[in-house]
Amino acid sequence: MRKTFLLLFLAIGFLSFKELENEGYIEKITETELKFVKENYKWNSEEFIIINFRQPKSSCHYDNYKNLKKSSEWWIKYYLEMELINVRNIFVYSDKEKAKKIIDRKNHFDDMNSLFLNKFFSKDKTCYGILIINKNGDFQKKAGEYTHENIMELINNLK
């Protein structure tokens, strides 16, 4: 009985660790997904797209959809401090209804077909995440809060 319990405990721990371990690895989206992102999120000739993803409120420990206009202004200032060259930077909201006042389909989008939530962030119980994809479809993500250094590291890894 003890051995069974110990093996079960180790297996659950290993599987949980493997899920966290995948963050930071370079992965690849399908050609269909790459085409979908380019067409629906106005990604043209830039080498990279940064997707700043806002999780559903149910994944966050506070109301991460409160004061979206103020939050958007903060993000604009945050990114102005960085020298991003040849990068498309957008904001995607998993809850279209809560974000409808800020969605402009220029820089702020809903998560069409729940692509980002289902493919990249479904297992993460965080408020935010970032996904960076290069023009070849290689990507890296970080769930949770992120810094300038995290963003630059992800971009550099995908070059």
C-alpha cells in the first residue's frame, strides 16, 4: 500500500513538474494556426508578434478586467520603454464581453475561437501571460506576470 501511494505521489509530482518544465522551451504552431494568427490579428511583415494575453477572471485571484482603459495606458507606457524593432505587439482578452469597451481590432482583440486560451494558457491559473511567435511559427510563452527582461529573453530565444 505504501509503495502504491508513493508511486502515485511521485507520478503526480513528475507530471506537474513536466508541465512547468515546458514553459521556456521553443515550440511550433501549425501552419493553419500561423495563418489564422496572421489574418485575424493583423500580423503582416513583422518578424515577431507579442501577444499579451489576459486570462478569464476565473483563472485570476482578482478582477483582472477592472479598469481596462487605465491598464491599457499603463501597458503603452511600459512598452514605450523598450526598443522593439520589427515586432507587432497586441493585447488579447479571453473574455470578450468584459473587454468589449477596449477591443478595437487594431491593438486590442478578443481571443477568436479561444485559440490562445485553449492552446497556450488553459492549464495556467494566472491573470496574464505572454506569447511570442516568430514568422516561422516558433513560439515561447510565459504564464503570469512578466518583465522587460522576460520579453527580450523570449524574443532573443526565437531569433
